[in-house]
Amino acid sequence: MPREEKFFGHFNDHARTLVDGAVALRDLLEGGPGIAAACNRIFEHEEKADAIAREVLLSVRRSFITPFDRSDIKDLINQLDDAIDQMKKTAKAITLFEVTSFELHQRQMADIILRCAELTVEAVHLLGSVRENSGRINAITEEITRLEEQADELNDQGIKALFLKSRDGNAMDFIIGNEIYDHLEKVVDRFEDVANRISGIVIEQV
């Protein structure tokens, strides 16, 4: 019996929303008058991603044959969804605290998030032929792990710089800035979760 190939299309569609969301997040962290529009774009991409995730979860229940283990399908789509959910939480925090300018390290973390999203799109696409593409998929997941480590370093450096900047000034600036750093770090962590899940699928399938 043929496999249900529609899952790969859904994974690809969802992964592309991560890139769209990451582009909007990077634009958001440029600050200025475009903040509201960038936030709205993130919210729109998150809603689209949610719809795709719901369709995948429905399809898992309705399909007799799936391309790989049902639990892996559910975990992968949920972890993909967690990544853009965390982008939305970041945008909501920025809106709540009315932040209009951002630190260099925060913008650099946004660049890493976008790169993670781009790599995730490639890895998800390659899952359609996982055995043939296992080498490249493993290289991608290792690169995402390295990027997560870079983001951790930027987070630490940024918080330190923010502390020194705010030490003799407004403590609230440090609290809010630290909150934004925390959200950005969590976005990268969610991409690492996706990479780990994809690595697990490769191990099971190859």
C-alpha cells in the first residue's frame, strides 16, 4: 500500500511559515515605526502555522499508513509549531512593554533565528527521502545545534552589556531587555528541539 505522502507537503508548508515568521521577527527588531506591522505579520504567520498543524494532527488519526511513526509525526509538527508560537510570544512581549529600540545582540540573535528557520526548511524537505539524504540532514541538525550555542553566547554577552548600561540608570530597562533576551533564546531552543526530533527520525529510518 502507498504511504500517505501528504504529510511531507504539510511539513514543508509549516516550515516555510517559520521562515516568514523569522523574517518578520528580524524586521521587528530593527525597531522604529515598522514594529506594529512586523508584529501583525508574525501573528498572521502563526495562525497559518496553527491551521497546518491541526490538519496534520487530523490526518494522523485518519491515515492507515504514515511515512514514519505516528508519534514522530505528532512530535515534529508540534515542535515546529512551538517555534513560531515562541516568536509570537516574543512579539507580544515587545508590544506589551512598548519597546521601540533593540540592542545589537538582540538583532544578532534574530539573524541566528532566521538562519535556523532556513536550515529547518531544508531539513524538513529532505525528510521525503530520508535514507538518501541522511548525511545532509545530519549536517543541518548539527549546524542548528552550533547556532544555538552561538545564540547562548550572544544572550550572555547581551545581558551583561545591558546590565552595565542600566546599572546606574533605569532598572526597568534591564528587566524588560532581559525579558526580550529570554524570549529570543527560547525561540532558538525550539529550533534545536526540532533538529533533535529530526535527528531521531533519521536514526529510526536509516
